[in-house]
Amino acid sequence: MAEETVNLSEDHSVYKTLLESTKAIPWKIDWNTMQFAYIGPQIEELLGWTQESWISVEDWATRMHPEDQGWVVDFCVSQSRCGLDHEADYRALHKEGHYVWIRDVVHVVRDEQGQVDALIGFMFDISDRKKTENELAALQKKLEEYSFKDGLTGVANRRMFDSAMQENWGHAVRNRHPLSVILLDIDNFKQYNDLHGHLRGDECLKRVGALLESAAKRPRDFVARFGGEEFVIILPETDSESAMKVAERCRSLLHQEQIPHGGSDTGPMVTVSVGVGTLTPTRDDNIHEFLSLVDERLYEAKNRGRNRVVAA
């Protein structure tokens, strides 16, 4: 019997040594008292708080980021009451004031009557994993932005225009609101590139894109590069008179910018030809036919001498 007691003591010592030599931090909470029966000494290295300072679940809860505290505590308590093993990721407060990402893996221990007796678990430092996840999320966001933005001008690209046009068209049909589209083309842009070079041409496109965004001021107004030297503006809930005002504002702002051309038959400065279309669409109307009509007005503006606005 004595030998068996010694062996059990040795086994306990071995298990304790193994637990306390891992990076995972073991712990145990008595369910009835909500007191820590044990927490591994590794906790001090990870969070700065001494092993002895972890007395109750109150210490665990208060040493948690305020944004995580409410839902984590509610979740862990509800799962434990139901006798369900669970895990939770949260930011734990370091004694020096910063936060460390923790994953708590919890096992619910029941007594012979099936009632919750204790909680045992492991805390894992997942800071590096969370940092990597955040970096990947930021990268994904950037990639999504790049996939919908024109890489040169920074305005939306054709792909994003197609999506926005479909959305605004559907909204206009459902609510019987007018929808206006402005299509703009930089006059004699090939000659500009031939005269000034493609780098200056790229800079011209950037300046025009920025001007158009300042002309379309409302939050839902949408500016995109349609392709080449063409730009497009979607004006939701906008009648033809208001759309004409925006189109003329675009020309006026470009005139004020005074970008020298030198190879244009419309004058010494860069100008644009503009087509404008307005429609209160119904389910019988066709979005592509409408855009084709606006495109025809743009080319009519060019055929009539450029540097002008023609409305459908």
C-alpha cells in the first residue's frame, strides 16, 4: 500500500512536470466556488500576472479586453452550464498594459450525479497566428480594392462600374426613380500622348479622374474609368436637368485646371466631349440599350466639334 502511494505521488509529480513544461497553460476551476484550483506557472511568463494572483473567475474576466469580456464570459458560462466542451479566442490583458491573444480550450467535468463539478482547460498563446490572420485579412482587402479600382487613376474600374450600374438600375426600376449616366472622353488624347509621351498621358488621366470625382459630389454618385481615355459617372435619382449641370461642372473644372494640350483642334487646353442620358427605367427597358444611347450622344458631341455636352 505504501509503495502504491509512493508510485501515485511519483506519477502526479511526473504529470505536473510535463504540464508545466509545455507552452500551453493548464488550469482548473471549481464550479461551485468559481475559484481557481490550479493554474500553471507559465501564466506569469505569458501575461505577467503571478500564479498566486489567479484566485477566481473574476480575475480571469477582468483581465480581458473590454470588447471581448462580455461575449466571452457569457459564452463560456452558458456552454459550461450545459456541460458542453468549448473554446474561445480573446485578448487577455498583460500586467504591463498590452494585450495578448489567447485561445482557451475548456473541458467540463461532471460528478457522479451528472452535475458540473469543475472546468479544466488549457490557454494557448495565439498572438502570432492572429497577427498572420490580420495581415492576410488586410492583404485580402487590398486585393479586393485593387480588383475594383483602376490601377492608374484610382477611380473605380470597368468591372466595378458594371456591378454598380446593375445595382443602381435595379434600385431605379423598383422605386421608379430617374437614373442618369454621363460618359466622357478626353478629346484628341492620342495626339496628347504622341506629343507629350505616355507618362504625361498617364498623369493627365489621373488629373481628369480626380476632377470628375470632385464634380460628382453626392455619396452615391459613382465615377469609373470606362476604358482608355473614357470615364463614366452614374448619378442615382437624378433628372436630366441636374445631370446636365454635373456634366457642365465637369467641363468647367477641367477648364479651370488648364492642362496644356498643344495638339488639339479644340484649343490649347485639354477638353472633354460628353454624352448624357437620363431614364426612369421599367422592367421593359434594357440597360445595354440605354448605355448605347449615351454612347451615341458622346460620339455625337465629338462629331459636332468636341468640347461639348450632348444629352439624350
